[in-house]
Amino acid sequence: MKTAAARFSALSASRSTVLENARTASRVTIPGLIPLEGQNEHYTPTQPYQSVGADGVRSLSARLLMTLFPTNVGFFRLNVDAAVAQFTGEEKNAVDVQLAQFAQSANNLLDDRRARAVLAEVLRHLVIAGNVLLHIPLKDTPRIYRLDQYVVKRDSRGVPTLIIARESIHVSNLSVETRTAVGLTLDPDKQDQTVDVYTVVEKRGENHAQYQEINGKRVPGSESETPIEKSGWLALRWLAIPANDYGRSHVTEYIGDLLALEELNESMIAYTAISSDIKFFVQPNSVIDLDVVVGSERGSFHTGDAGDITVLSLDKQADFVIAERLASAIEARVAKAFLIQQFRNAERVTAEEIRMSSEELENTLGGTYSVLSAELQYAVATRYLYIAEREKLIPSLPAGIKPKVVTGLAALGAAAEVNRVRTWASDVMGLLGQAEFIAKVDTTALMNKLGVEHGVTDLQSLLKSPEQIEAEQQQAMMAQATQAAAPGFMDAAMKAASQDPNQGTE
């Protein structure tokens, strides 16, 4: 059987074109994001002559992050059908309340693991390179692998069947047991000694099995298996291409405009630099004393012909204007393609703003937002639910009951659902009247539904339990009975006092 290093090298050939395109896209947007072969952290990449590409990546990735993973609104909801809820012996509203709490626990776990910053980097790689590998471990913060750090094979449905990630780590960071098992020795004179570690993730039935190799030897204790739908290894794509293992990026779709803008800006900058270099020419037989002219004060008088001194002019203003107009037109197209515009990027953005931004992204990106909702949001939500269940933050769901993870526009449609319920309640109340409406409608269920759709957590602490309501009703009835009996008691007391034989005597 081939080693992980040999398999990685064999699969790298099919990735070469995609990797080269990604490096070109990185060069005109964020240099160094996808480095060239052999580059390290000490390499200073050549800076582009324009910042439109970098601004576009920043704008689009920031908007996607705000919409896909908002800070103050849950990015997914859990839902079950009414028939499934009845199978549990509870009403659907009560089940929805419990599932809302489970979803909130997973959302909190994502924030606690500081995953949002990593997801922002994931989106930048998707916009530029079109491919990125995201690893969400059971513990600690997620991490990403650049396109040049992993290879992937997919089946006909696009599901990864093999992922091999390569990373270089210091030998001193390995445990003594691991170094012994893979045949490594620690040289005290080489503190920066590194070794390549290969992580292999293979599809085995419905599970993802993973292990690690160093020097062609398997690392002891690195084997594990996880259900594919709950796997922490996500080989993400911006635009899926049928029968291809890798995707296409957003920058690649507009690379022609970006390269043209790069060349135009380079030419205009060079022209401006040459034009700013002023050179004077003097007639050889001129009687003007140059030393006197150069050393004279401003406004002084001199003898000679002013035409004897001329300034070098390129006479390319008309060509410069054409280039400037073309660059402005290209910049406008790029700005539209990358949604470069001002939008409110506050800590607290309303669900309605997120919904409107989602619709704009969906219309502008031509369905890419829906792909990200299905492949990125869904996978992240499912993974963190799995982690929360393993850490006993939420209970395990009963066998045979599988919640539906609602993400993207469907999850953000809660505002529309609230408006529908509110309109229905208003119409029925206007038809029947408030008293009859309260008598015929389960107000507790109605409040539960509105609370779930609004994303209110811990509804059980806000709403009174049936026992508490019954106890309060009994107390109210007793108080009312006591109050009703009070006048009769006073009348009887006054009557008894009037019949007292001792009353009025001394």
C-alpha cells in the first residue's frame, strides 16, 4: 500500500491547474494568501498596482460572514415535523422550544471556540482560491488548510472520498512516544528541525476514518471514525464543477478585468512617474547664463530669449485619458461583481437586515449563497451539534428522530413567519373579538411559537407552567370567595352587636 506522502504526490498533479489559477487570483487581490512554491513567512510578495481586488474580497467576504454567521442571530434552527413531535408524546410547540435551546447551545459553542475569525478566513480563501479545507476538531479552535496544503478526491455526487492534508511541524513538538514510533530523533543542535505530517481522511461506508503518517509510518493513537454528516473535515468549494474534485473561485470569474486593471494601473503609474520627472533643455548657442538663472531669486530679470529654455513634454495626455476612462469602467464592473458598497457592519444587526442582505447575495452571486448555506452552514451547524452532544451540553436525541437543520434563507424567513402569525391572529381577533379569541386559541402555544420564531431562548423560564397557572387561579378564586363573603360577615356581626342585651347600659 502506498504511503500517504506518495498518494499526496500522485493527486497533486490533478490539482496543479487549479492551484496555478488560485495563485494568479491571489496575486491581483491579496498577495501571499496562496503563496508560490517554496515561499515561507519571510517572503515579501510583489504588491499589486491596484487595491480594487483586495477591497472586493474584503467587502464580499465580510458581507458573507455577517449573513452566514451573524453575531446576535442564530445562524441555524432545528425543526421537526408535527408527526415526529407527536411520536415523542409532546406537542410540537414544546418540542420546538427544546430544540431552540439545543441550537443556542451549539451557537454558543461556536463563539466559545473563537470559530468566527477562522470562518472569515475560510470565506476569503473561497472567494480567491475557490477551495479550502476546514477542520473543526472536537476540542480547541478550528483551523484551515490552504489549497496547496491538501488534495481531495470526490465521487460522482461531489462527496469527498479521500482527503490528505500535509503540514510541517517542529520535531520538538512531537511526543517522545510518537518520535520513537516513526523513527525520529531529536537533534538538540537543530531547534528548527521540521517534519511533514500527513493526515488521511477516507470514506468508509457512512463514516469518515482518519489517521496520521510521519515518514511513511502511522502515528499511534491517531485513528478515529466519525459519521460523514458529522465529520470535522470539510473540503469546501465556492462553485462546484460537475465531475471535478476542485471548485472555481469568484475572483477567477472576473480575472480578466482584474488583470486588465492591474496592467492599466501599472502603465498609468509609470506614466505619472515619468511625467513628474521634469527635464529642461537649453539652446546650445543661447546667451543665457544658466548658473545665474538657477541661483537667482524668484521674480528677477534676466537678459535672453525665453524660447531658448524648454521643458520635455511627453504629449501623451490624450492616451492617458483613454486609459483612465477604461480603468474607471473596469473598476465599476469589479465593484458591482464584488458588492463593494457601504453597509452597516455593527455588532448588532437585525434579522431583517440579514434577510435583505441574503436576498441580495443570492441574486448577485447566482445561487452561490445557497451552496454556501447547504455545504458550509449546514456542515458547521451539524458538527457543533455533534460536539455539544458529546460534551453533554445537550441530551442525545431519541433514536429515529432526526431534527432538520434549517439554514440560509429558510432560517432567516422567521421574520416572515412571525408576520404571518401576527396577521392571522389580528384578523381572527377582529372577527371574533378579544374574549372569544382568547377562549378558542391556545395562547401559551401561540406565545411559544412567536418566541421560537423570534429566537428567544429559555422560554420555559419566561412562561408560567400549567401547574403554576392552576395554583394562581385557585388562589384568585379563594381571594374572590373571601371578598364575596366579607359583606355577609360584617352584616352578621353588626346584627349580633345590635341584639346584645348589655348594649347601651352602664
